[in-house]
Amino acid sequence: MEKFLNKLLLIATCSILLLQACKKEGTDVTFSGGTVPVLTASVSDSIPLDNSIKGNTAVVFAWTNPNYKFSDGISSLNVTYNLEFDTAGANFSSPHMQTVQISPALGTSFTVDALNSLIANGLQLSLGQQHTLEVRVVALLAPYTSGSANIAPLASSAIDYKVTPYAPPPVVEPPASGTLVLVGGDPLMGGWSNPVPSSQQFTQVSPTDYQLTIALSGGDPTNSNASDQYLILPVNGSWSHKYACSNTASQPFSGGTFGLDLSSNFPGPIAAGTYKFDVNFQTGIITVTKQ
């Protein structure tokens, strides 16, 4: 009888210990907060931008660790840092705001050329004019699933800079001839005849921007004989070089990227109408809008 009671006592003791262990393992871990990061930089007030020193370091940014904490201690998860650039007064919400993501380093640097490209092409600021730029860093824990909201973002105070962006090298080299002409299968473009009349020659708006407004009859730009497709030539009457796209099927008529001597024709319009073509060598983008 005594042995039986001892066995019951041993089983009861083990059960209590097991329940206590399970309770400890099931304890919820809660987020306890963090410290807003402090952003510092190697320069203040203004950042000189000049193409003659484009390879030099323009600015070095550094920031403090937010030390995210949970109820079981300091987080061991990697922290992501979004270094954000925007124009003053936009409150980091303009459509062209630029974000450079860094993880897990506590700093980064930019050459003159890289920073100029970010604010000239990225923020799309007017070249040769002074602007006020705001920079801040936002610390966050990356979400567990794609598309979920960032976890516990903490934004630093912003640093202001005066900057005057210069024209970065164009994405596509403009034609040395200074001229562009439109050729294509549309009957109103001469059915691929070349040379073409002056009505199919672009107007040079700037050293890197050309525009043309022309009436087109429309059709099926996916047909195999290319009767409703087009190309842009730098020399009227010559097929030696062409401005084209990478894939006719994936390039919308409304525009996209282009380059010199790429493999595919541009797709023409489906509907008849008058269209304005804008060929921007600075950005490497062609835009077509119906008038």
C-alpha cells in the first residue's frame, strides 16, 4: 500500500512540474517599444553637386540603433532602415519621394553622381536650380509576410540641405545628327517608305527631348507583317541605325523604354486619331498621348 501511495505522489508531482513548464513556454511575448533613431551626416546646410567631381563622396549618413525591445529582452531581429529623400514641405509624401533601403548597417554614403541622379531623375527636380531637400531615416522591423504593414516604424528628425542638381548623363545617347524621323507601316506614315516627308520629322525641344504630333489611321499592332508598327530613325533615308524597343508584345503604345538598335518595332495605335510622340533621351522613355 505504501509503495502504491508513493507512486501516486510521484505522478502528481511530475504533473505539476509539467503544467508549470507548459505555462512558461506558452507565455506571450509582447513588443515593448524602441528609441527613435538619430540621423547625422558628414556635411550640413548644403551639398555641392558638380559633374567634374562626380566620383567624389558627397555625403555620409549615419544613425543610431532603435534598440527594439520585447518583453523577453532586446530584439535579435535585423532592423531595416529606409533612408528617405523628398523636397521640403512635402512631408515625405510626394509621388516622387525616393527611398534607399539599408539593412542592417547603421550608415551609408553617396557619391556626387549617385546623389545627383537620385534627386534629378528620381525626385525629378529642375536642373540648374536650387532646391531644399529633406532627408530622414525610418527604422522598422520587416513584416513576416509580403504585403503586410511594416512593424513598429520609427522616423528620425529630418535634415535639410540646399542642392542644385546638374543634368546627369542621358539614359539613351541622343542622335548626333540632331534629327529624328518617324517611319512605319501605317499608310499615313508611307507604309515603311524611307526617306519620309518633313511632316514625320520630330521637333527638337531640348538637347535630350524630341516631339512630334501626327495623325495615324490605327490598326492591329500585333500583326506579323508589322503594318501597324513603327520605328524612329536618327537619319532620314537611312536604315543603319534605329531607335526601337525590346519587345513589341510587352511594350504598350502609350509608351515605355527605348534604346538604340534594339530588336523590336514599337507597337502602333489600335484607334485612329492624332497622337503626340515625346522621345526623352534623358530618361530613356517614349510617351505617346492622344490629342
